[in-house]
Amino acid sequence: LSSCSGLTHESHRKDVEQVYLRCSEGSIEWMYPTGALIVNLRPNISPASYKHLTVCIKPFKDSAGANIYLEKTGELKLLVRDGERSPSRVYCFGYDQGGLFVEATPQQDISRKITGFQYELMSKGIAADLHTASAPCRPCSDTEVLLAVCTSDFVIRGSIQDVTNEAEEQESVIHVGVNKLYRQKSKVFQLTGESGNWRGQIKTLLECGVKPGDGDFLFTGRMHFGEARLGCAPRFKDFQRMYKEAKDKGLNPCEIGPD
């Protein structure tokens, strides 16, 4: 049922299953759905920290057979309608807004229906960083860049080899050639081919209009549902300038070799 190893479940009623997930990220796959699932996210952290959490879910591309609701004290709010086709759509809500109630829809033939989604629990600050609705494409300030260097899941110096646009998903994929790898949380950037070059892909919004260009950039960002998402990405020479200025004043929030 779930790829999260912290799964426990109990039979609540004949047609409703209670599922408890202890991991901070994972996935649910419900084959041939009938009845309903109540999904309780119970991460292994202090309950006092729950109010600082955001929950995000990303339905599988071919998920079908059930509606997904946000449930709190018996009230249901529809999150994902059965059959809704929104590739890469992510749905986020505060942990304290309720749990997930997954209800199977009436089917003539359930044999081929599988409902599934990935989920992530993260701090509200990180979630806001990933979903800055007000100005997702604006350049970062010097302070934001220097902080991103300290807190991002990946930090690399590299160049844009190519950009492919995915109109259906409203995203652009930046194909990056890596000149220096400062940090990566997951192995998104890897050695490829006999030349021994490091390469990887970073996703961003199509509306940001990223295009291939000359020169090196400092790419920072976060991992989200197994994908690298672009954060701050100044030209590398600009990063060198702002890092030196901050270091001379003793204001750089963390050390990193900028050369």
C-alpha cells in the first residue's frame, strides 16, 4: 500500500481503512479502490512541531478511481477530483488543517483503477520557498543568494547546456553541465559518458522563460518529489562579488569556496 516503511494500519469499519504513516516522505498506492482510506501522517517528531509543518501531495500521472479530500472534524474539502489530469500539479496544506480522506468513486470496472500519490512533509518556511506564488521568477537579492548557498539541497557552479520546455506541465527543464559541485542532497548530478563530465537537470516554471546562455551560474535549489527545483541562480561572477563583499564585512552566513 505504501512505500514508506513507517506504515501501520487498522480496520476502522468494514469499508474504511485507517492508515498511519510515520515517514516524512513516501507514497501511497491503492489498487482497485473500494470504500475509503483515512491517511494519518504521524512523523517521528515532537507533536509540538506539527503546527510548523506543511503537507504536499503529488498524484501519480495515471491515478484514478478515487477522490482525495482534506478532512477535519468530519468536514471534507475536495483536493483532487477523480480523473483530474494536471501533470506535475502539487497540492499543499498546513498539517493542522486536517488529514487526508481518500474515497473510492463508483466504478463499473475497478480492475484497472489505481489511486496513488507521493507525499512530503516539510517546514512551512521551505514550502513557502518552493511555492512563491507572488513572484516565482524574480531575481534573488544578495542576502537571499548567500542564504540559499547555506540552506539549499544542491549548490553547483555550472552552465546551461540546453533548455527544453514542457508545455503540458508548464515547466522548463534546464540541462546543466557542472563545473564544480559544492553540495547535493540526492544524486541528481552525476558523471556521464566517457568524458567524465558531471551533468544534471533542474526544473523551473515555464513562465520564467529560461533560455540557454553563455557563462557560468551558481545554481541553488531544493529537492521536491525526487526532482531538483531551481531556487536562486545568479551569474557566477555576481556570486563571487557578493560573497567577497559579505566575507570582508564578516556577514557571510556560511563558508563556501567561491572559486
